[in-house]
Amino acid sequence: MNVIRQDIGKALGRFAETAAFDRIECGGLFGVSDGWRMPAALWRAPAGFNGWTEPMDVLTLAFMRHGEPGARVWRGDGPHAGRAAMARDRTITVQPAGAREHYSGDGPVSFGHAYLKAEDLRSLSLDAFGREVELRDDVVLTPNPVLERALNDYLDRAMDAVEAPSAVEMDARAVLITLSLLRDHGGSAPPPARHGGLAPWQLRRVRDHVEENIARDIPLAELSALVRLSPYHFCRAFARSTGLPPHRWIQTRRIEHAKALLVRPEAAILEVAAQVGYENPGHFAKVFRKFVGMTPREFRRAL
């Protein structure tokens, strides 16, 4: 992740603008220090923007967050110069690694970035399609409401300070977003191959590992390595076997552990939260209520 960290750091201060526009502000970087496979960033342009993106060693997925009615964004260089979209249109843009491209926007806008390494794209395309799938070079302000919504949901989760996402959740979301990107905007990408669920020994190994590490945020790569699968195949096989994505299944196990601990009157709720992997007691109470229908305190009183 060091390459991604260094490149995003350079981009912070080097997004060139003309004097006619206020500076683009960074509203936050997410997942860089946590080692997410797809770090993300929020950018704001209170008075529009006009400038060149900095070349980076990672592919950048750009998508709109908010824009005033009538605000517009357009490409200013290359074969797609002049291509434009309203800020509220549900479009995505792919900036290839190493590219330096010109964009402008009028009116207050904010947009998100998600950053992907070339090796992750290649690995997933080989896993899902059986061959390397190259992205088309015309994904510039291209309408894709489903993928745009998934990217905005991803950034929403990244910024959620109350119910902070786990590494396994964000990695699983990144895999699905990358798969959608390759399927929708890859050159002649065939449909992903279908696979069955996990073998009994694989499911048992994952379950045992989660139970033994229930208080720890387990990365998706760690779980998939246990059963000798790629993250992509693991996510699909695990969901077929359990009916739930990995992060949601881990949440259910944490809550079941918490319920068992709450039966003991001497166990403080704060300690219970920590023992099942929740550093923030407010987050723990919110997730517990989502699954059980009552807060931990209410659950204990009802015993």
C-alpha cells in the first residue's frame, strides 16, 4: 500500500487549478493507513475548478457526490475533450494510471475518488473471467447509475464515524465494485464463471478462525488465504455456503458472542463490546439493535 499512500499524498497538494477558481479541498482520505485494497478520497470545489489531475501509479475512479442545480463538469483535453455532464448526472470517469488529464467544473461541486492497483484489476479479471480484461479508454463522464451508486455507498461507509466499517466489509465491497467496472466497461468481458460454495473443510476452517479472532478486524485476504482461494472466489463461495457476505456473517457471530456474554451480570457492557471487536460502544449498541431489535442494556434487562 506504500505506493498508493505516496501517490495520494502527492496529489493532495498538486491538483493544479487556474486563478479563476478556488482551490480544490480534500475532505478526507480513507483506507490508506488501514491497508484497504481500494482507498478512497472526498474532494470539494466550493467555487468550481479548472485544472490537471496529477499522474499516479494507480487507476482512479472518479464519481460525483453533490452539485448545485445547473453545475457542470467537462473534459478539457485529449480525444474526449468537450465531453460534459451535469454534476447531478450519475456518471463515472476512469483515469488510467500515469495519466495527466484536464477537467473543469462550474458551480459548487464535490466528488469522490477510489484508487485501484493494476495488479488487483488484473488478478480479479483472471479470477472472474479467465483472462485479463482491459478497460475501455472512453470511460469519461460515462453514465452508470448502478456503479455510481455503489461507489457513493462505498465512500459513505468509509466516512461513517459512528458505525465504522471493517476491513473485510470494505475489501468485499471493493471486489464487487471492481467486478462491475470490468463487466460494464471492459472490452468484450464475458460473464463471470459460476462456482459452487465452500467445501466443508474450508467453511469449518473459516468459522474456527473467526471464532478464535472474534475481537479482531480480519482482512478479506486473510480469510481467503485460509482456504486457498482468491478474495473474489472466496466472497462468492462463502455467500453461496452461508447465504451472507463475509462481513455480515462475522457481524452475526459477534452479536451471538455478545448475547452470551451479556447473560453474565458482572460483565460490563463496555467490556463486552471490546471482547467482540467493537472499540466504540455507540457503534456496538447500534449494530446490536439492528440484529436483536433492542440495545444491549435492554437485552440484559429482558433476561
